[in-house]
Amino acid sequence: MRGALAGAGVVLLAGVLTGCGGSDGGGGAPDDASEKDFCDAFQKLGESGDDFDKSKDAFKDLEDTGTPDDIPDDAREGFEIILDIADEADDQKEAEKKVEDLSKDDRSKVEAFSTYTIKKCVDMPDLPSDLPTELPSDFPSDLPSDLPSDLTDIPSDLLSPTS
């Protein structure tokens, strides 16, 4: 499930990038933001929608806020990649192209940033801790192959396609 969420996060990040530009990259962004400040800044990206100016302001806020100090190195690099794309893209089409052109390694870093952000900023209900991890041993391992079939009694005109 987290893999699907991480994929969704990358789509979200790529979508947010489509209307942005105007920061100076993420290399100088702080690395000691509180989790709350980071998540609040990240949430502004989602709220900016397709509005170019709002996206630009949201990326600047995210850069000014920076990341919490517990962010893994690859996720921090993904954060910087996202901010660099936002900085370099002059329009939606260019941003989309830059996202498409990311190397496998850079895409992995952006996914790491997305996964980190989802874990930190998305409220997900905790799964029950008492879920079984293995199937009970009394389940049959194979189904019988000699089951009767009544399909031979269907009239042939019902089996042919209608026009």
C-alpha cells in the first residue's frame, strides 16, 4: 500500500511542478525545519492548484522552510531536485518535460522524498496490530479438478454472439 502511496506522491509532486518556477533551488534550504512547519509548507503546494503564482509562492515557502533534520539523504536530494525543476521551468510544458527526463537515480530520490513526505504529513489511520501474518494451515492447498460442470446443458444459440 505504501508503494501505491509513494507513486501517488510522485504524481502529486509532478503535478504540482507543472505550474511553478522562480526559486533558487533547494541546496541552500534549511535542514532543521520542524515537522509541522515542513508539512504546512508542503500542504500549500497541494492547495495551489493550477495557479502559477500560488505554486511559485508555495515552492518559495517550501524552500524557505526546508526539511526536518531526520530526512534521509536520498529524500533530501529528491527535495532539492524538485526545487531545482521548479526554479528552472519557465512554464508548465517545460516542467513536465523536466520531470519526464529525470534519470532513474533522480526519480528514485524524488520517490524517496515523496515517501518521506507521505509518512510525515499524511494522516493515515494505524492498521490493527493483531492482523494475522500467515494463513491458517487448515486451508486446502489445491482445489479438486473433478468438479461437475453443468455448462454443457446451455443451448448453443445462447453461446453464439448476437449482432
